Amino acid sequence: EVQLVESGGGSVQAGGSLTLSCIGSGFSFDDSDLGWYRQAPGNECELVASISSDDATYYAEFAEGRFTISQDKTKNTVYLQMNNLRPEDSAVYYCAADFARAWRDYLVCGTGTGRPDDNYWGQGTQVTVSS
């Protein structure tokens, strides 16, 4: 069974940093791309960053230059280092595994659509940035 467990969320002041971690089990990191989505109240789910099995990375425009995604296959862990955080970064952050490597859009993070290529999701971790 594929499982993803996030940790590292919390509260920080604007300009501060946080590192999110996500431990995966039940699958090989060589068989899946991994990524982080986020969703704030009233907003749609948005992809923050992704990393492929061969370490190719993608960043949303708002994350470019501030966030870094990385993975340690020996620990089955994917990380999201977030620097220079802004109040608008406040959201629930979700780790996701995409075996289809498609990084589809989702209206609501953490849920499936019934398609066989749906992401696997973690439970989410809250990040709150105060001004």
C-alpha cells in the first residue's frame, strides 16, 4: 500500500524558512515522480514543485527562487525547503506521488477523481506565515 506522511509544517514570520519532509512507503521512488501541492481556504489546489525519479525539477512561478525540492532515495523521503516565506504562502501543503508523471490539476488537494492515474496523497501539513 502506497503511503505518504508529511511533517515539518508550522508557524513562521514573514521572511522565515521551513522545511517540509515526506516519507513514502509501499513503492519505489524510481517508479514515481514526487511533488508538493498546496491549498489555502477558498483557493484551488495548486502544484508547488515536483521532482522526477532522475531529479529533474519543476517549480511554480511563485516558488521559483525561494523553494527547493529534493529527494533522498536512501531514506524514501522528499523535501521542500521554503525560504523567504510570505503570508500568501500560508496553506495546507500536501505531498503527492504521481506514477503517471502527468501532474494533473486537482480542484481539491488530497482527493481523487476516480481515475486510475490519480495522485497518491499525504494527509497534509499546515504552514502559516504571519506578517
